[in-house]
Amino acid sequence: MVVLVKIIEPVVDKQISNIFADKKLSKKIKKELISSTEEFTEEKKMFYKSIIKKIYIKWKPLIEESINEANQELNK
């Protein structure tokens, strides 16, 4: 699992950077995401949901394709 996180982390970082073009803003947001996981105000909840939704929309087709390929390999 640690290896998977190390592989995915740069990709997620890039996704966040793409969503927020300003690098300083994306680093600030990444830091905020990491440090503020204990208590969600309604504003924070909506903010995080927006980010997660944008990342998920980009990743979902790749995840589904990978699952289909894995299932095909398993069925061989």
C-alpha cells in the first residue's frame, strides 16, 4: 500500500496543480488538505467535495479500464 501511495502521490499532486494553476495556491491547498482532516465545516466540506469530484472525474475512466484489463487477465 505504501508503494501505491508513493506512485499515486505525484499524480494527485499534479491533478491538484492542474485544477489550481497557480503553483503557490496548489501547494497551499495541498498543505491545507493534509493538515485539516479532523473537523469539516460546511464550507470546507463543499470545497473538498469539489476537488475530489474533479479528480475522480479524471481518474474514473482509467480505473475502470484497469479493472477491466485485470479481470480479463484473471479470466485467462
